[in-house]
Amino acid sequence: MIYPGLGLGAIVSGARELSDNMIIAGAQRLASLSPALKDPDEALLPDFGDAPSVNFEVAVAVVQKAIDDGTASESVKKLNKDEVRKRVKEIHWEPVYGNYEYDENGEE
């Protein structure tokens, strides 16, 4: 669940490397989204269907940490929190899959 967000955050931040602090920030954001925090009988990790929004939140945390630590690129260092979210949203990609129906005759 964490890797796509880490990668996206690293790309958006423009940092030369993914620091320990950036990885920790991503992991902490992922942990904060755990369904088990609201109900101890729930899963530790968010549902896989929530992956796009989870990846987005992890990426935002990673970029923000790079800014806070001064390792983000010069253009990204100037962004405020709302602008960081906007930048990640601009780059964030969500796959869209078509619906397929089985044709037992193989004609369509």
C-alpha cells in the first residue's frame, strides 16, 4: 500500500533521494489511515479499493516532509500545503478499466 505513494511523492518533490524521513512520513500517514484506529476489529491496512486515495495521501506526506527537510527541488520548496495537494493531484494517475463480457463463441 505504501510504495506507489512513496514513488509519487519522490517524483513530485524533486528530491535527489528518498530520505529516511520521507519514508517515515509516508509510513506514518499510511498508519493514520488504518481502519483499526476506528474499530480494533477492522483490518490494519486500508482496503485495497481505497488504494488511489491512500497513495495520494502518502505522496502528499512525502512531499511535505521533503519541503520541511529542505530536500525538495527549488520550485517545490516554495509550495504551501494546499499547493502541494494540488500538485500531487495534477500528477496522480488513476487507472480506468473497461468492462468486458465473456463471449463463449469467441465472436465478439
